[in-house]
Amino acid sequence: MNSAIEYVRGDATRPQGDGPKVICHVVNDAGGWGRGFVVALSRRWPQPEAAYRRWYKERGSGSGFALGQMQLVPAEPGVWVANMVGQHGIRTRGSDHVPVRYEAIDQALNHLGDAALRLGASVHMPRIGTGLAGGRWERIEPLIQDRLVSRGLTVTVYEL
């Protein structure tokens, strides 16, 4: 059983290792997709963005779109992308608003853990929640440890 997060230099859209893989990242609850890690995801696969936009459009109609929820999207055989709703709104230029919601990321990571265990998949990610969401890694890393690593999942964090 892996007991630590593995940190590597590389691109999270090109996950390393064998077997099924889930790439996770944090999305907002405002329907915005177009800055940050999502740009790299969209360059590689159109499905995660299309699924997120549909999910957002259907919000309020029983789609489950809400803070703390996770959407698992097949990207290619053996690779899924987890769109995790962990930020409330978006940060605008000159604003003090920090959109990260740690409780929502924690809840979404729990859903991700269930899905990754069901798939027998390893989990891959950039430093989620720390870019445009404005979160602090020292608050997010323990959530990953508790919700994923402690359950026996292999987790790799990619740093460009």
C-alpha cells in the first residue's frame, strides 16, 4: 500500500504508470472553463469540457451539479477525468475573492476515492485548488492524504 503522495516533474495530462488512471482537477460552480489547467485538458481531450458545460447547463434539474460533487468523464481507454466542483465563483482581476472551498474539495475527493477504487485506478493531478482557485497546498495535501492515500490509492502530483 502506498502511504505517500508521489511528486513528479511532468504534465498531469500525460499520466505516468500502468493501468487505469483518473486525472482530477478542480472546477468552479459558475460555469467558467477557459483558464488554468483546463486549457491543457481541452487541448488533449474535448470530452471533459463538453461534459462539464452540459452538467453546468443542467444544474438545478437534478443533474447533481453542486459544490463538493464530482463528474467522472471517460477521456480515452483506461483514462478518466474527474471534474471536481471545489470553487465558488471565479476570481476576477483586482478582486480579493478567493474562490476555493476546502470542504467542497474534501467532499469531491471522497467521491473520487470511491470511483478510483471501483475502477482500480491510480489518481493523477496538478496541485489542485491552488491556481485560480487561490487555495493553499498545505490545506489541500492533507485532504488528499485522508481521502485517497489512506484508502490505498496511488496518487501522483505533477509539477511542470
